[in-house]
Amino acid sequence: MHNPGNATPETPGISDRFPAQERLADGAQFIAGRLTKGTSGRTHAVVDPSTGEEVYTYELAGPADVDAAVAAARAAFPGWAATTPGERSDALHRFAAVLAERAEEFARAESLQCGKPLKLTREFDVPGTIDNTAFFAGAARHLQGQSAGEYSGDHTSYVRREPIGVVGSIAPWNYPLQMAAWKILPAVAAGNTIVLKPAELTPLTSLLFAQAATDAGIPDGVINIVTGTGKEAGEHLVGHPAVAMTSFTGSTAVGKRVAEIATATVKRIHLELGGKAPFVVFDDADLDAAVNGAVAGALINTGQDCTAATRAYVQRPLYEAFVEKTAALMETVRLGDPFAAGTDLGPLISHVQRDRVAAFVDRARAYARVVTGGETPEGELAKGAYYRPTLVADAAQDSEIVQSELFGPVLVVLPFDSDDEGIALANDTPYGLAASAWSRDVYRANRATREIKAGCVWVNDHIPIISEMPHGGYKASGFGKDMSSYSFEEYTQIKHVMFDNTAVARKDWHRTIFGDR
């Protein structure tokens, strides 16, 4: 963290902020290996949320573009599915190398469209994406079925793991580059082809990602991007009869709609939905470590992270000190131009999202204590979608600000007395994506990891993820896994193959059923 205040504006020109813009000059649809313009008849602008400036305007995709992308993916599927794991692995290794060569272009494009501090995209988003690509390059060689065995008399059985077909995926706006990677990589490593619809607010790095894959030698049609609205392009993709699987990351409300549409064609569904991560601090925790973890975990990506720490439950002996220290640390966080070296925190994705978050906090003033923040900055930053880091204390467990997903730089702190109560409160929302427990006692921490109902539980940390381990939720946070070899369970189907090992024409089981003939 840095000194309090706002980082000094150092806004570079558009060519410096978006050096890859010429790569996307031909449109925002990537179909069969080339960029094209959308055919909906409507345009959309990508807006820099730190300034409100329009930085890229494109033609939105319509149903015809989705149809073309699905057709391209369907045509490419037989050839790609027939490649060996080694061939797919080699292609993904080349892909990782191209991404590494273009790392700065990706970092700047991601910062521009999302408002993320450049140091975050350089140190987290882009390296994480390259690492994920390298992981799946290796994991492609480990698509194993089960060993052969004689399980029934003179028959040998084994299990094949096969690709599903064309995958239709929808990614959110908070981590557009990483979400594109999480959707595309396991699908294509397993031999599928894919059509991805990024959020219309943030398509730039998804398009660059697909372009880099083609430049690395992945065949045309294996990876396709359609950039349109959820209502028009997204629903058409989910309901498309030639799409064999849908993978969606986003809100629980929209996830329910995706599931409703997908079930009409009985396709496989993978849903990574909302979160309301609890941050449980027991009274033997390292208080300063927990405070630092809470501020970092709550403010990562301006709080626009489904695993962000949103509900801090602090055992009563540490409660007041935690509130005081967390508020003081939040007040040192510097808002500013995402491209300025001193910026800790950028804007939210849009003024609409900022106003939504502000409204939650304003309503909470009637029943809780806003300890710090709860306001938009003045001066130059007022042009952007900025909101100050906010700490809310003493809200009731059943209140809106505790139960609802805000997706902003807001942490709510509540006290608890017994360990039983702390764990019960942590589980008392519809969500179950991530959580953390803070304690020096290994038995206490182990109990928390066992009893908190979430897909990931950190101990004495909050937010890091690694390519080798799965990401996915419980309860209303969805089902299925991203990342790791576990994600192959989502993108493959299992076939039982059975051989008769004898040469006898008339089998005992035939006689059992039909008698002697």
C-alpha cells in the first residue's frame, strides 16, 4: 500500500495504452481464423472506465454470426478431435510462447478495458493466463481413461475419455482474459472446439487471445469469438442445437436463465456463479496478517471478484481492533489512473456498477455503521467510475449488504462469539464459492476447512489461485470446475468399451435369454 490520496494522473495516449489496437481493426468477431464485423446492425463502444472515454467501437454479433461461428467450430471438430494429445500439447506450448511474446500488449489492453491497475495485469492477469496455457499444454497428455480389466467372464472392459463436440461458453467482464483462458484451454486441450462470447464491455483481450492461438498454429475454427449481447448472441449460443455443452461464468440469476435454455436441448452445463466469500478470524489469529489479508482480499480488482473477501466475521476479543486497523489501512489505498505507477485501486467497470455499489452502501447507513469510505472521489477521478474502499460494521446477518453480492470495494465486518457461531455465520448465505479461516491453531483451522461449505477454503490467506488446483463452487455458486485436471471432467465424456475374448459363436448368455436355437 502507498500513502493516502489519489495517484497522480499520468494518462498516456491511446496508442500507448492500447498498442494492439491495429490487430483488431477488422472487427470484433473471430470466426474460422479471421476477424469480421458483426451483422446485428448495431454498434457498441468499449469505454475506459477510468475516464469515460470510448476507446474501441465495433459491430455487435447477431444470431447469424453465432450460427457462422458454430458452423466453423463444428467443421473443425473432427480434425481437431482426431489429433493426438501430443499434437494438441505442442500447439498449446506454442500458444503459451506467443502469449509471452505479447504479454505487454495483453496487460495494457486488459487495463484499458477493465480499469485494472497496470501493475495488476502485468503481475497477475497475464502471467496467470500464460501459466494456465502452459499447464494445459502438459495436461493435454494426461487425458486418461481407465486400465483394461476382465470384469465379466471372458470379456475385457476399458473406459475411453472422449471430447464432447462444440462448446458454447460465456465469460464475464471482471477477468476477461483469464476467463477466456479458463473456458478455452481445457476445452481445446481435450479435443473440443469452442465458441466463446465475452462480455460486450470487455472483448479486447478475448479477441487477442484467439488471434494469438491462430498465430501459434491452432487450426482455424477450433477457437471462435462472438461479441454480442447476452440476450441476442448469448441466448442463441446457449440454445443452439449444434452446441453440445454450455459453460457460463457470471451471476446466479443469469446462470439460472442459462440452465433453463440449455436444458431444452439436453446439453451439458457447467456453471461458475456468484460468491459472497466469508473471512473468518478466530481470536488466536495474527491480527496484523488478517487485516492485511482482508484489505487485499476485499479490494482485489476493486472488489469485482466472485472470490473476494466480502464478509469478515471476527471473534469478539479481536473485533474492535480489527475494525480500527482495517479502516486505517483502507484509508492508505491510492485510487488513480490505472497506468500510473502509484495506483493501488482502479475504477469499477462502469458508472452503472459504481452507482449500484454506492446504493447498497447508502441503504446500509440506516442499519449499520460505515466506518470509512462510502463515497466517490472528487476532482479528476470524478470522471471515472471510482469508489473509495469502504468498511461497513455492525450490520445484521440477514441484512441486504451481508447477503447480496455487491461486486465492489466493500467489506462488511460482523462479530461472533463461539467457533460454532463463526462457522454457522460463514455458511449462512446461498453462496459457496470461496472462504478463508484465520487461526494459529491447526485443529481449529482444519475444522473450518472441513465445515465451511465452499469450493475453496484458504487458511491464513485469501485470494491466490494456481493452475494445478480446481476452482468452482457449492450451492448457488454453481457446479463444475475450472482449471486443473479436474476441469477435464467437464469437457470430456466417458465411453465404456467391452470386448468378447472368445471365438465361440453361441454364448451362454444367449442361451440364457433365448434358449437353444
